[in-house]
Amino acid sequence: MEVVILADADAVAAYVADAIVNVVGSRPMPVLGLATGSSPLGVYAELVRRHRAGMVSFHDVRAFLLDEYIGLPTGHPESYRAFIDAHFAGLVDIDAANVHVPGAGAAEEGVSGAAIADACVAYEADIRAAGGVDLQLLGIGADGHLGFNEPTSSLASRTRVKTLTEQTRRDNARFFAGIDEVPRHVVTQGIGTILDARHLVLIATGAAKAAPIARAVEGPLTSMCPASAIQLHPTATVVIDEAAAAHLTLADYYRTTFANKPAWQTP
């Protein structure tokens, strides 16, 4: 695992955007795993800026979202399909048909559990058919959740339905009229699904993320902190600002390692 500590959120966004642009430019049909929530917003803004400046095209990109709420109607402004369209996909030249959402069409209110389960299986098949994810963008929850894999999620889990913890619902209530409007259930890529990606890039900024980052990076591998599963991945990069690095025991080592990284070492 590589831990990159940068000065602030703008530096984090630029660094991760560089990694994504490199993948997009080095593969004929690149596949991106897209995260939602507040953590990747700076990255998406930087990618949109570069696209508008003629620096990158997403025309041949295929994208797979990490998760989606169950119970929100198609087009709901707080659905994650609407989120990714508003902040990234709808602002660049990616084909809308190439942006895939787990449980799409089967996660609305009243749809049967069997239909949702079938959609989860189909989502896994779609990822495999695309050749797998080249770069998976990730955030981290206050309780260490990865995607919507809440604490005690199986580290071998695949795309499925999960019930949100009250902590996660409280954290996400700021996007809704109140906590009562936040769905209790979601479809999420499993941890095993996430670990199949060729490169994981986890981003976090701000002091509120310092504790979960320390648990994920330096704590034990445990389902109580699902993000600790990135320790199992051969090519995982954690990109954080100084505030999010505050609880890391080996922060100075990570800074030294990054400052002296050989030009030939990738990623």
C-alpha cells in the first residue's frame, strides 16, 4: 500500500485526477470505478475542468458506480445516478449508456427482492464483461465503511443489498430533507468485488477522516473496519491531506517514501 500525504484537498484532487487521466490515456477502453459522496467531488471537478480545457476525453470510458439507494425513484436528485451525472458524467463526453449503476431499474420502491438479487448478479457479470475495473476510486466512512459495506461486512462479499447503520444515515442526512428521508437499504459492490479492481485509489480529506484512515491503513485487518481490506490489495494508493493524516503513526515515513519515490516505480 502506498500512502500519499499532500498539503490540502486541492492537491489531493489534482493528484488523483492525474492518476485517472493516465489510465484513460493508456488503455483503448478504460474502465473506471466511480465513488459518490463528498470525498471525490474535488476530483470530479478537476476532471471536468481538464476535459473542458481539451486535456482529456472520456468518450471511450466505461464506468461502474459503487452503490445506489433502494427506494428512490429513477431521477431522484439524491440517487447516486443523479449525483454522478450532476458532478461528472453529465459534464464530460462519456456515453450515458456506458455509466452503470448497481441495481439499476430494480432498486425502486416496490420491486421484489428477487429482482434486486438478479440485478446484483447481472452487475457482477457486466463488470467482468467489461474486462474488470482498471482504477477504482474510493472514499471512507466515519465508521470505516467502504462503498456501503458497513462494519461486519464479509471481506469476500459481492454486489448485494445492505442495510445502512444509523451512523451512515445520519452522515448522509445532510443531502436530504432529514434523516427520515434517507433510505435504509442500498445495493453496493461487495468488498470482494472492489478488491478485484486492478488499482484502488482511496481519498480522504479533513480531520473527521483521520481516525478511520488510521484504522484502515495501520489498524488490524477486520470486518469491523471494512476499509482495512485495502491492506489485502497489491496495488492500493491512499491519497490524503495533512488533516486526514493526523492519526497515522508512520506519517513521516510515508512522506519520506513519497518524496523519494523513483521515477520508474508505479503506480
